[in-house]
Amino acid sequence: MDENLATKVAPIAGTTRMNLRWYVLLWLLAGGIINYLDRASLSIAAPGMIHDLNFTRTEIGLLGTVFAWTYAVMQLPAGWIIDRFGAKRAYAYGMIWWSVATWMTGIVGSFAGLIAMRALLAVGEAPCFPTSAKITAAWFPEKERGVATGVWDSSTKWGPALAPVVLVPLMIAFGWRSLFYLTGIAGVVFAVFFLLRYRSPADHPRLSREEFSYIEAGGGAHEQTRSASRLKWTSLFTYRSVWGMICGYFCSIWLWNLFLVFLPLYLLDRFHITLAQMGIYASIPWIGGGLSEIAAGLLTKKIIERGIATPINAKRLMIAFCSAGAAICAIALPFVTSLTETIALMTIGLGFIAAILGHAWALSTDVAPKSMVASVGSIQNFGGYFGGAFSPAVAGFIVDRTGSYSLALISGGLIAGCAALFYWFMVKQPIPEPQ
């Protein structure tokens, strides 16, 4: 290790922590929860919007589609910006942007205004998870990235799980607009704190030399920027593995978006529960999803440590298995008749989907060159959300026309099952580091 770098990360008496990387991981987990609280606010506020603004379910679906499509398009410049200018500023400034857009959502009262706010929300949120992937690649050795990614990506389930519990009582007491005010303010506060406190491994004054060496030996410790790479950004699209990730993520996000936008409404429409009951029942599947994603990450780590599979193959295997499980659960959902069975099947199905998404992000850190982790992750995310953007609109149209969610769920399950084919047969080789 370079002598100056060694001095830079040398322990400072009384302030150094071993396993500091796991504390950094908590930052990513908290930021991701705020991100998804902002997204999930729409599904919680939907009954109030339908009542106060006379929206249809198709219009609620279109709000979800506008967000997802804009989010998809913005993934491409977001990944390039992160790899070019670094993770810290992209993460913090993006969060401030999306938090202001969230707060403004509580002010507007027209469908056109809400469309604009959902688009602005998507622009700000685009850097969040590609940045988390880049930070993970810098702070964690390869064998731990599946677990680390599972933890921060589980925020995409904890956010929707907390949303009904926290936001439904708020909506009952103060109306649906109050949801957007609260989550918007929380995001700005967190972003300022992150901007002031976060450091990369090489710059962190509390990182011990031993932990730095451990991370570095596992392929991490250095957050490389695009200026250090000879590989052109556009050349990423020439790799088979990248296209497998794009197509596989599309299949997973199609079903994911269906649950994210319509899970609370599905329970209300089919079982006629109250808003207060929805605050409890709509949380349970997301809690199961968050726990399942972390558990799947730990299982993958064990598979790698015991030499059963390489890091890439262990993640591909987990994705293929969970894709099949998610498909079965979604297809079976219209055929169960009780609320208890429905909640149980949703919980298992979201657990499978959660594991797919977490491992897909972790896979991007293995497939990508170190200087282009955010770019590869964002390209994968682009594929998922560009196609998956149409899922809420298609589902809303089906429900309005047929009065049933059956066709939307069955088709979503079939599409999700195809993710196994793309990840298993196409994502086999990492992109070589340019010489």
C-alpha cells in the first residue's frame, strides 16, 4: 500500500473503530428508507386522491408510470455523473432535489401538477441506488457485498413497510397532503447530515489500518472515478452480461412496480378493509421482503465462503431460484380467497422479489470494472424501470376494465419468471478491466 495512503488511514487513538464499514452501511440503509417512504407515499395517499380529486385507478397507475419512466431515463446520466464526480455529492444533492419535489407534491392539486412532481421526484431519486452500489464497492470486499447490498437494498422494503404504519395515521388525522410534507422535510435533514459527515475509505479519519487492508485485499477501499478508466461508457452496451442484466431486471421490476403501486388498493378493493386495518396489513409483506433479502444475502455469503460457487455464480443461482418463486406466488395470488392467505402469499412473493433485486445490485459490483460500478448498476436499473414503468398503467387499465386484478397478477408473475433465464444464461462473465 502507498506510504501516504497508509498514513492517511492509520488509526487515531481513541477514535478508531473496527468494522466501521457496517456503520457506513447504516447510512445507506437510512437513506434508502427515506427514498422509498417518498415513493410509497403515493400508494398510501391514493384513496384520498381518488376521493378528493376524483382520480381513477388508471390515473393513479399513470402517476406511477411517469415516475418509473422518468426514473429509468435518468439512470443513464446519473450513473455517468456518479462515476465522473464521485458518490458523496451525487447522493446528497440528489436527495435534496427529490425531497423538495416530495414536499411540493403536497401543494399541487391538479393531475398535471402531480405528474410534474412525480417526474421531478424521479430525477432526484435516480442517483440514490447506483451511488449506494459504488459506495459498497469501495467499502466492502467482494465476499461481503451480497450481504451489504442486501442490507441497504432492503430499505426498498422497509420504506413501504413503514409507510402504512407511519403515514396512514397521519393521513387520517391531517389529510393525504401531510404525508408529502413530512417525508420531504426528513429527506432534506438527512441529506445535509450526510454531506457533512460521509467520507470515502481513503479519507475517513476513523478507519483503522487493519480494516482498510482487509477491505483492500478483497478488492475494495478505493473509490475510482471515470477519469481513471480507459473504457468508454458507450462500450458497456456491447457486453452480453450487461444486456442480460437489463432484460432480467426489467422482468423483476415489472412485478415489483405492480406491488409497490397497488398493494394497498388491492387489499382495500378485494377485502374491503378499513384504512386503519390497511396500515397494518399492507406493512406485513414488505417486512417479510426486507428480512428475506438480508437472509438471502447471508446465504449467498456462506455459499461463497464454502467454495460452492464463485461470487458471480452464487448471485446468479440465487436470482434464478427466487425468480421462479416470485412467479409462482404472483400467479397463485388471484386464486386464494382469504385475507390471511393473501397476506402470507404476498409476503413470500415479495421476499423472493426482494432477494432478486438485492442480488442484481450486488451482481453489478462484480460484473463492472471498479471505475464504472455506478454506470453498470444504473444501466441495469434503466432497463428495469424503462420497461417496468408501464406495469402500473397496464395494471390500472386492466382493473378499471375488468374489475379484477387477476390478469395483471398472472401476467406479472409470468414476466418475473423470465428473469431467471436472462440472469442465468446471459450474465456469465465480468467486464474486463481495460489495460
